Amino acid sequence: MHVQATVATAARRVVVSVLGLAFLATALEASTITFGSGSSWNTYSDAALTTSLGPAQAVCLNAAAPAPCPAGAVVYGYPGGGWPANLAAIPGAQWIWAPGVTGSTEPAEFAQYYFSSSFPVGGPVTAAAFYLAADDFAQLLVNGTSVGTVGSITDIGLAGAAQSALTLFDISPYLVLGSNVITVNAQNGPPAYSGCGAPCSYAEQPAATVFGGSIEFADAAAVPEPSALLSLGLGLGAVFGLVRRRRAA
């Protein structure tokens, strides 16, 4: 009886250890990174991100669109409306474009810029969402891999849809442990979209993109190593096997 009691006690201890580690793994609070387009994103003129133009700037079509136009934003002076996408999912995000651009800057047609930032991921990703809208086209890249696009520089219908609503992308498969680079390649459409004669100014043919999202990940330091859980599982199996043999005897 003493041997069986000792073995049973050991088994209970192993069970407690396994359950304790399992509870630790599931009870962890995920770290969350939230982000939105604004001056914290750097602007580049090339896809290799070698030529920096400086921080992105907030832009508005005019004082009434988008509503509200952020304080300090560059106002193009475009006479019409636009950029009606609901930004409730990405609070604080702003419609942005390259620094130094104003309503009188030309040519605006087909202008293309890259907006990029890096984010540290410290553990296994549990969820990662990216919302994107653009006037007229934008491509989302994570660590150099294309995730998807919105809008078009050849189809005005797609271009209009891209500025009217946010498109959601799941970027979790593209993230890695450590530093991650997220880039939005945005491009303006042709003169025909606004009916201006080339070269067009931004007051005639405006351009911008808006985006944001979040990344959630577990704390890697607190997650039990798979080898540790495997060892405990093997130990638990051995102890229970010994209990069964002792009882059979």
C-alpha cells in the first residue's frame, strides 16, 4: 500500500505540473500592437525602400472631406467630395500622401509612393488585421511579400470602391518572430479619372491612402517549450503505467 500511495502521489504531482504549464500557456495575455497611417510612417520613392522622402503627411480633399479634416493636414483644394470610407475600425488613422505635396503640385497623375514602418513581434501571432483604403490604388506588402491590393489605375469603378470602404486583410501568415516591415505601395490614377488635362495638379487629381490595424502575439518567454511538455507527458505516462502494474500485482 505504501508503494502504491507513493506512486499515486508522484502521479498527482506530474498531473499538477502538466496542468499548471497548460494553464500558464492558455492564461497568457497577448501583447497587442495597434497602428494607423500618419506621420509615423516613412515615405519612399522606390520599392527597395532606399530613397527616403521623410514622414508621410496628412492630406484632405478640402476642408469638408474627409470629415473631419485633421488639424495641420495639407488641403488639396479639390472642389468635389470623396474619401467616404468609414474609419471606425482604425481610430486615429489619417489619409496620407508624400511630404511636400500640395494642391498645386504636378504632375499628380500616376504618382507613386511607398509608406513603410516596422513592428517587433515577440511571440507566436494569435491575430493580425490590416485595413486599407486608397485613392486610386494601393498594394499591401508584409516583409516584401504582396498580401493584396485595392483599387485600380485602369478601372475607375474599382478605384472609386477602394476609397469608399476599408478592405480587411489577414496578415498573420506573413509575420515572423522579430522585426516585421509593413509597406503600402500607393499610386494615383490617370488624368481621365478627373477629366483634367495633363499635367494635372493634386487639386484636380488628388491622391491618398489610409490604413491601420493590429497585431496580437503571445509572450514567447512565458510559453512552455514543446520539449518540456513532451517530457512531462512521457513522465506522466510512465508513472500511470507503474500505478497500473502495482495495482495488478
